[in-house]
Amino acid sequence: MKRNRIAEIEELINKRGKLSLKKLSESFPHVSQMTLRRDLLALEKDGKLIRVRGGAMSVQDVQKASNVPYTKKTATHTNEKIQIAQKTARLIDEGTSLYLDAGTTALYLAKEMPDLRYNVFTNGLAVATELAKKNNVSVNLLGGVLIKENLSTASSLASIYFTDSNFEVAVLSAAAFTPESGFSCSTQMEADLCKLICRKAKSVYMMLDSSKIGKIKPYTFARLDDINVLITDSAFPEELKAQLKEQNVVLL
Amino acid sequence: MKRNRIAEIEELINKRGKLSLKKLSESFPHVSQMTLRRDLLALEKDGKLIRVRGGAMSVQDVQKASNVPYTKKTATHTNEKIQIAQKTARLIDEGTSLYLDAGTTALYLAKEMPDLRYNVFTNGLAVATELAKKNNVSVNLLGGVLIKENLSTASSLASIYFTDSNFEVAVLSAAAFTPESGFSCSTQMEADLCKLICRKAKSVYMMLDSSKIGKIKPYTFARLDDINVLITDSAFPEELKAQLKEQNVVLL
DNA sequence: TGAAAATTTGTCCATTTTTCACAGCTGTTT
DNA sequence: AAACAGCTGTGAAAAATGGACAAATTTTCA
């Protein structure tokens, strides 16, 4: 019982990089924080992780990514995003050529993806770095101007760049969604890129945590009839489900 | 004042592995704990250490305990490389448009560069990530296939990509150098890219730590008459200096 | 099997550490 | 000299931690 839990914690921490005690507590609701604390202590003694204020971080992670700041960025809706990423990971077959955007949900997806022969195009540095850890995944990074806020690239040459590149699946995420304005984001460059991606891909999977619903950002890049699958969390509002069905969008 | 203290703290922590705030306070009796705390915070943001309850621990130390390939590579001849990077940083004026390669020396250079209005092209993810921390530097990342060994990109489209991009200075580094075979590297793609860069740049600065001298790798990408400045460390052999002069290469 | 022993776990709480907000201080620029 | 930005110190509030002990569970062994 204890052994199992400790093994699970170790696995979890290596997957996520770092974990707050709070998140850990959510993953193991049937035991007390004190117990989890003691587990972390044991794992630390084994050199498997480093305890930091509020939780712990993976030693593996520290060893691999030497120049990334370890400051805990208070990420929002982490659990929902991970849940969505896990669902999405299951949809992607080995051998698929796919496009992944630069968002945090995409990063979680990159972490959740098994080490199989995928071909991934992306414009996200973090996504690329994460995928570089996997031996069988081949990664292709879109070049261009570096956007510092989210470490992604954008380029007016994207269409040239993609002329001879093909992908079956595009996995995107949006900063905002309403049925009327569709999926929108903050910058025009981003929107242009997403539009291009949507045109190139055979199917478009949209990852959307429910906190984005009802929001609008300046640039719409896709509407419901542009996408094939919508992956979301359990808080997705019932009244939208009918609309999805009408547009032949699969909801997961 | 602050800079000095932070540098000292970094050194101290790398020496001791970990440090409690109490010990740290003893080493710096003239400043308050709060200030030291803020210093640790700044160092954490730079990825130099990890704050743990009661103090901080060295990232170097954590990495040393591993046998991950990356880590090993970054660890060789660190001091020489930093020395070279510092020299190079001084050569680059504000407003310059430059190309930086993906090597570890380039990464050190990126760290050493002041936060001024530079325009940097690079194919190294670590270099790009590092430069993203600086507000005034604009970064342009070359796209292409991700090479996992050193987190760089390579692309047959590079020449197209660069048609409308211009840089005065190319800062390169080589894996090997002999006077006969010139500067060489391990892969053809890398060599092709470097050749292209050398043609596009008005001046080529080569960073070469002396451990590379006398070695040969399969693909030569430049010879002495292709470069303008050679930045190296103090162990550079005397007998080569004459040859450099002959080819009008400035030695620093 | 059953009871004692050992291990694991939960709760309470004192202690330590951290963060926050604000005010004072420093040195620099105009 | 005044205005300014950046650094530093202070004290109180908040958060996290670890210890002690009792309760629950598992293991051991007769």
C-alpha cells in the first residue's frame, strides 16, 4: 500500500516535473497530507526528488533541463489541462504525423505521449524540448521570430515552410471560445498560423478547458465547422453539446 | 554591490552543494536575511539553484550526480568557454544583427550578453531560451528538424529562410580545428548550415577553446581565410599565431 | 487462528520559514 | 538639488513543516 503509493508518486513527479503538496493531495484523496509528506521525505532520502517549499521536484527534470528557471509558475487549471492532455494522447496512433501548438496544454500532451514513432511539427520550444526526451519521436520545429511570452515562434514564411510538409492531425488549443465568435487568440500572427494549420491538416483536434468558454480574444482562427474533435474537461456546459453535434464535432 | 554578492552566493553554493539561510547569513553579516532571500530568488530565476526549505541547493550539484549525456557535455572546459564567451560579448555592439550557433560556448555567450538591442538569429533552442529572458534582444529561431543531441535545428530550407535575413556578424564555434583541415564538425547538415552562414555574414567570429585544436571531424565548414576573428583561451599554441596573422585573422 | 509487535497513518499544534507590504535608504541623472 | 529608480530593512501575517502521540492497519509467530 505504502510502496505502491510511493512508486506512483515517483512516477507522477517524473512526469510532471514538479508537484505541490496540494496537487499531490488531490491525486491521493484517501490519505492525509502528513502521509504524503512522509512519502516525499522517503523519496528524497532515496535521491529520487528534491523537496521544495510547497512540494517537491523531480531530480530527473533538474538534470535534463539545465537552463530553465525552476520557479514555480502558478499555472491555472493544471488538472483540467492534464486530464485533457491524457484524453488527447489516447487518440493519436503510432506513426501519425501531427502538428502541436505552443500552449501549456500542448506541453502536457507532449509529456503524456508515449515514446512511439510519431512525427511532430510544432512552434513551441517547450514542446520541442519535451519531445526531444523521447527516442522515437521525430520533431520538426517551425522557425521564425521568437515570442518571449510563451517561447513560441511565428513567421510569415510558415506557408512556404509547410509547402512540402504534411500532417494528418493538428492538435490546437484556443485562448477563448464562444459559439458565435468561434475559437480566438490574442495575436494576429498566431491566428494566421492556426488558420494555415487548419487548412493543411486532415483533421483538427481542439483542446479546450472549460475556463475558456464564454471568453473572446481579438482574433478568431477557427469556428466549429473547422474542427473535427473537441477535447474538454468534465465542466463542459450541456447546452453547447447539441451545437457540437449539429456541426458533426465529436466531443471527448 | 548586488551583482557581486549574487555572484559570491552562486560560487559559494556551487562549492558547498547546499546552503542554509542561516549559514548564508553568517557569510554575509552586513545584509539582512530578506535581501539574501531575494538574491536566492533571483538566482533561482536564472536556473542557478533551487530553493529548498531553509535555504537553497546547487543545480550543478544535482546534475553532477547524474550520467545524462547533455550534462556531461556542458561540463567540459566550462571555465575556458565562459572566458571565451566574455571576450566575445565585448566585441558585439548594440544594434548588431548577428548569428549565433547552437553550441555550449554560444550558450555561455548568450548568458554573458548584456540586455541591449541586438538582433539574434540562432538554431539553438537553449540559446533562444536564454536570450528570451532579455527584454531588448530580438530573437529569430531557424526552423527545421530537431536534433536531439544538442537541441538544435537543421533544415534544407535554411537558404530560403535566410534570403531576406541579414546579419553583420556570425559567431560560430567548431568541434575541431587543424590548420590543414580547417574548422570541422560532425554532421553534414551542420556543416552546410555553417557554410551558408559564413557566406551571408560580413564578418565571422570563431570561438574555439584550445582543447579542440589538433582534432579533426568529418566535415570541414570553414578555413582560416573564411574567418575574421578567432576568440580563444590562454592555452592557444604560439606556433599557430603566425599562421593567423598571415591570413589576417585577428586573435583574441 | 489470535494476540502481540511492528508498521503505517491521522490529528493537533508549536516552531520555523516564507511572503508581503511598506518605508527608508542609496546612488544616479538631469 | 530634486526627482527617480533600484535596493534594502522591518515587522506582521500566512504558510509549510516536523514532532508527538493515539488510532488504525498489517505482520509476525506461537
